[in-house]
Amino acid sequence: MKEISEVEIETFVQATEDEEKVVKAVENIIPLEMRTNGKNLARESVRGVFHNPITIIRLKYLQDAKKIVEFIAQNLSKSDKQYLLQTLNQRIDKNHFFLRFGKQELSQGRIEIKEIRDVVKVRVSFTRNYSDLDKIIALLQEVELI
């Protein structure tokens, strides 16, 4: 049975950043065998508050979404997992679980939870069978994310 229906990854690329480097950093959340060097990402150009150019990049995974969550869990520190557990109520909305990772840390190959502005956001969506909070928590514990 499929428990996780989708993983969506999103970040903003500021005008001062190298988009290629940001894409490589974002893909550090994904298992090596699933990386595509940015080939499957969507780009959207927008303007910031001060009319600065910003590119929003998004990756969506429907197939093998659970593998991404397991990869993240394998690479998170115990203290980050504990922090996720402590902030669980703020991270779950209906059948979605939200994570934020430091973009700078990802560019250095480290997956670390951050609550700063310059982050890579990850939304994990669960199937309808996992809309119950207890089932979501049990699954997150099963994959050792919390």
C-alpha cells in the first residue's frame, strides 16, 4: 500500500545566487539514484518586494516519494528528529507534513532542519488512508523521521 502520495520541494533563487548551485543543493535532499541535475524541475520567475528578480524552483515526486522521506530520515541528526517531534503539531496540516531545510547546509551536503528565511521547503503528502494524525505519526516513526 502506498502511504506517501507526493513529495514537493520548493525554494527561491535570489538574483545574487547561482541557480545551478541552488539546484544542486536542493537535490541533496533526494537519493543519488533519483537525481536528475535539475531536468525535472519547474521554474517560475517572479519579482520581489523591491522588484528584484526571483526564480521559484519546484520539484515534485509522485513515484518513490517514500524513498525521499526515508533518505531524509537517514541523513537527519538525532537532535533534528527530536526537534521535529517537539514541533509536530506545527508541521502537520490535514494530510501534509512540512519540513524546512537550510539552503546553505544543503549546498555543503548536509541535511539540517532550519527555521530561517533562506530555506528549501518540503511538503510530504499522505494518501487518504493516512489522513488520521495517529496514522501519520506512526508512519513518521516507522521511517524514523521522528
